[in-house]
Amino acid sequence: MRAQNVTPAAIDPVTIEIGGTAISLQTHNPQFCRLLLDRYAGFVADSRPPRLRLDVELTDAAHSADPDQDLQVAVQGRDWFMQRGDFHARWNPATGRGFVHQPASPYAIDSVLRIIHSLILVGRGGFLLHAASAIRRGHAFLFAGVSGAGKTTISRLAPPDASLLTDEISYVIRKNGKYFACGTPFSGELGRSGENVSAPIKTMFLLNQGPENRIETVSEIDKIRSLLRNILFFAADPQLVNRVFDSACEFVSKVPVCRLTFFPDERVWNIIV
């Protein structure tokens, strides 16, 4: 009997929408598809075809390299190339199409999505920020800081009437001259996605942990330096880096930036208004 070629069953793409930008992920692996649906639950959009699409080809995890290798992001012609020990990817902003080669790991696709969103945001005056964020009483608050500054702690202490957007990576967009924070599925130590909602940003706090709760003013130069220190941008492209700098300056001219020193209990939220 002649052998027949068997075509793999079609699997609908998983479309992940963050900050109003939808990226469709096409995979032919049912297990990985379920992993995506679970990991990005709450951010899975409907089935209408988005403009942006990544074809994800899974490689043998046993032969994948170290994910701690240095990340490389560079433009070649009209395409962006992204490479780390556990993945390599290409994406064309003009067509919105690209591909990813990676093991069946959520960490690789997380990184690719963050890189692409950071490139999209730089053209829109927004950015990804190493910060926790939450919405309370109709306004969003950002809590920026390096690892150990207290992002997860202040997120865990948030009162019941606060909507947590993230404890790790905040998504900042600009609309009609105003800045909004949007929920993301990118979590830190809390290990859970933020809520898929957004609100105008009222204040950005630079976090310190200390013996008491207090809010202090920050000089203009320290505002910009602190913001730039916490913006996540992966491409070593001078023109885009200049645009990120301009976006940071614009942001601090529109949004109050203060230093928040806090003792780790829920009373800190009494002064966050």
C-alpha cells in the first residue's frame, strides 16, 4: 500500500491583544496552542484577523541554547531580527508579518512580544516600563523601580478597590496628548496577569522601601533619568533611541513624577491619591 502524506490539522491562531495592539500567533502544535491560551487568558482577542502575525515554529527543546545568552535586536533592510539563546525571530513592520523559531517555552514568546511591542510603541510616543501599575478611582498609578525596589510588594498590598495592571512591566500609551496605562499579561513575582483594562495616568512614583511612608518631590533631571533607566527598549538603533528620549521628556512634562518611600504594609495606599 502506498504511503499517504498527512496534512496536520489546521489550528486557529491565538490572537493576543495588549494596549489595543493585536498580534496573531500561528502554531501547528496543539499543546503549545493551549499553553498560549492559558498564559495569555484575559488578553486573547476574537478571531478577526489582525494586521500583525507571527508564525511560530517549535524547535527541539533538547537542542535549544541557553536563554540567558545576550539578546540581539537589529534592523536589516526592512526587517527586524531578534535573537537570544532560546529563539530567533524576524518581523517586518510594513507587512506586519514575521516568524519565530523557539522551543515550546512561554519565556521565548514572551520576550518576542515585548520586543515587538516596544518597537511599535516608540513610533506612537509610548513605551514599556519596568514598573508595577494599578487603577484606583478611575486613575492609573505607576510604581517604577529596579528589582527589589518594591514593585511586587506594593502590588500585593493594593486595596480591594484597585485593579492591578501588572507587578512587573507597565504598558504606557499616548492618546490625544494624554498618557494611559494598560494591563499586561507580563507578570513578576506575583505570577499572575494584570487586568485587561486601562486608565489615564495620574502619577508615576519612584519606589524606595523605608521605615515610613512619605512622598517627596523629584528634580526635573532626576525624573527623566529615572524614567529612562526603567524604560524597556531592546534595539541599539540611534534614531529610535533618540525618539525614546524625546518620549521620556514629553511624558515627564505631562505626568507628575514623585518619589515614594514606603513601609511594607497596606497603609501606604492611604497616601496614593
